[in-house]
Amino acid sequence: MIQDITTVMWRDWIVLRRRLKKFILSRLVTPVLYLVAFGWGLGKNINLASGSYLDFLVPGIIALNTMNVSYMSITTVHAERVYHKSLEEYLSAPIEPAAFVIGKILSAVVRALISTALILSVAIIFGASLKFFSEPLNFLVVVVLNSIIFASVCFCAALKVQTYEELAQVNTYLLMPMSFLCGTFFSVAELPPVVRILIEILPLTHTSQLLREGFNLPSILILAGYAIFSLWLSIKMFKRLSS
């Protein structure tokens, strides 16, 4: 199983390595824009008791970035299934279906970690105070769990939808609302109680809070629950496809 997972990850790494410069440049654009527009621009007019708005913003950008990068990293599965028909080669290969799913999702996690490292570098240049460095293990666990969740969500969607337009609709109706409502740019405490309860159910809210406020066992368990369930569902759907 481990060898099969490693093989899938190695294949994806070879593809990424060939496009690494483009990947790095593309991953820098959005965070830099957010830091300039919100951190330097709007942030100068916002005072927080806990520190500068730039310090508040960086954890939210990391949460948002890991969600987007891990999700987009799996969209190729849709093309392989619907257009290239190359997913059939994996289905007929002598590997466990679970190994393929886990390998693809862990490859997405690697991409999210690389992108996170880039954001941290840019944030330091912008003068942000990275308080979560005092809890590096908590930071790493949260980033990995968040990446697994949204990579798995995309994997399930990629096996279900038939067109890129439908795959984009998942982004529009699921990822886009979470991008702005789950504590990435402002505290969810400011929302009306009914809305806040709904928002606090979503995984990205817990990711933002954990990166911003530090270790919190209930939030970690919630993220872990989302990750385990979404990964299990991805494996189940892929096995059904292979049967």
C-alpha cells in the first residue's frame, strides 16, 4: 500500500517539477494582491486589540490558500476521467484503489505546503508577525487537515460531474462563500448569531481560527472528522467507479 501511494505521489511530483516555476509564480499572485490590498491598503484603517490587521490577515490567507490549492490540484482527475480517459489505466493497474486516492490527495497536500511556504516568505517581507510559529506542529497539522478536506471534496466532485462547467459550479457555490465568510478577512464573531452558527459548522472557519488563535482541541477534532469522512467518501466513490 505504501509503495503504491509513493508511486502515485512520485508521478505527480515529476509533473509538478517540470512546471515548478509556473506553479510558484501563479501561487504568489493572489496572496500578494491580498496583502497589498487588504494588509497595506485597507488594513491601515483597521485597528485590532490583538495587533495589526496584517497579522490578522495572514492566517486567513493561508487557510484560504490551502483550500484553493488543494482543490485545484485534484481537478486533473476530472479531465483524466472524462476527456483523456487515462483514469481507466489507473483502474486497471495492479494497485489498490485506496492507494491511488490517498496518493493523489497527498500530492495535493504537498502542493498546498509549498504554496504555504511561499506565502509565509512573502508575509515576512511585508512585515507580518507570525505568531503561529510558536506552535509549529499545530500549524502543520491544521494545514495538512485542511488540504486533505478540500482535495477530497474535489476528488468526489471530479468523479461525479461530467463537465468543467459543473466542476466550476462546485467552486462557485461551495468554495467562494467560504472564502469570504469563514473568518478569513474578518472575525465571525461580528456576524448575526444565526449566521454565525451556520458558518462555524464549516471546516474553513475552524482552520482560520486554529491558525490565528492557536491549538483548540474541539476544532482539531472537527477538522479531523471532516478529513476522515471526506477521504473515506473519495475512496468509496473511486472503488465504485472501478467495480
